[in-house]
Amino acid sequence: MKILCKPIALFVPLLAFLTLGQLHENYMQPIAAIYIILSSIYCLIRPNKLPQGSMIKNCQNAFKVGSVLTLAFVILVWTWPIGGYMSVPLMVPHSQEKADAIVVLASGATRAGEPGYAGYQRVIHGIELLKKSQAKHLYISTGYSEVYGFLEYNWVASLTQLMELPSEQVTIAKSDEIITTATEAAYAKNILNSMGMNKILLTTSNAHIYRSIKTFEKAGFEVLAAPSHDARTVIFGNPYMIQFHAAMHEWVGLAWYWLRGRI
């Protein structure tokens, strides 16, 4: 335990920073709570009251060094597009082929029920592809959240109505089963197969396109990439901190999906 104390204390601040960026995943919350507890202990225990050379003091010093290094790292990712460069290897060129359907992953909603910028870009890009006749049908996948419910479906439905798209050419998926990329692929497979559609143009944003393609291929689709961003807009298109956490989410997600056999 004494050997592990210092390295654990050193890396806890960095782990907390990475965790806080992924809090929409419920299983990460206990890790963030551990960080808060350790931070409180650090603030409450006065170093001059601890015996010199004690394990607690050594861990406390390591935690302090880790905090300084983490702060420097936070400043780096805040001011430099680290996340954008991490995302570039996951980008896939946009296909110019035609498909049976355009599948858009709609990207959530705010608490007010409004689209985020990435979600708006994805849906608009899917509509543009439909109007260019790259496919005869537009399928938009909207997710369910215990916090937001079906707010994503609401704004997507409003936007497609505003664009006056023919109802027979548009399907907006709405189900409490749709909570991950894997469940999106499974649900889309059932709906589109029943319509005789298997070759799809898949639209999503940033580095999410690579994991999405692999997931939908695993579900049995023939997938063509139709990302709403290119490498340039991925690097410089979003606040750098958001980019970094999004890139981390995708790299960790790839590893997790591979371990679970989803890709």
C-alpha cells in the first residue's frame, strides 16, 4: 500500500479532470466523487500536524504535484487544439456514392429542448444529402435520456417540419431503447430492413464517425461515410476543451466497444 500511495495520489487529479468531462456516463460519477473526497482530505489536513516522513504526508505531497501538473495540462488543452489533433486519425472521407438511406445520429438536446450546434449540423447535412438525391430516404435517430427524455426527438421533428420535407421520405426514430451508438444501430437495423434498405450514408460529426461506422457495420449495414465535418473543421471548429473531452470519449469508446464485441 505504501508503494502505491504516491503514484495513485499523483495521478488522481488528472483522472478527475478526464472523468469530469465524461459525466454523462453514470458509471464515471463515483470516480469523480472519490476525487472530491481526496481533495477535501488534502484541504482539511494541515501538513505541519503530520509526522515527518509519514505515508499520509508523502501522498499529500504527491497529490499536490499532481494537481500542479494537471493544472498545466488543463491550460494546454484549453489553449491548443489537442483534442482536434487526437480526432483527425478517426476521421473518414465523405463518400460520393448513392445509398438506400441517409442515417443521421442527431446528437442530443439542451434542457430547454433546443439542438446543440453539432446536432443541428448533422441534421442539416442529412437534409442536404436527401435534397441532392444521394438517397431516397432520410432516417434520423434520436436518443432517450433519463434526464432529458425525448427532447432530442422534439427539436428534430420541428426542424424537419420547418424544412417541409415529404413525410414519406423521412423517418424519425423515437424509442427509450436508443441510448448508445450500439442501440442506435440495432434499432435502425430493424426499421430500415423492414423497408428493404441496407446500404446507408451515415452522418455524424467529429471523431464519432469512425466508431459509428464500425458499429453499424457490425449490425449488418453496408456503410458509406457522410460526416458533417472535415479534418479542418474538427481541429478548429469547437472550443478546444470540448474537443479534447469528445476525442477522449471516442478513443475510450473504441476500446470499450472492442472489448464488448460491438465493433
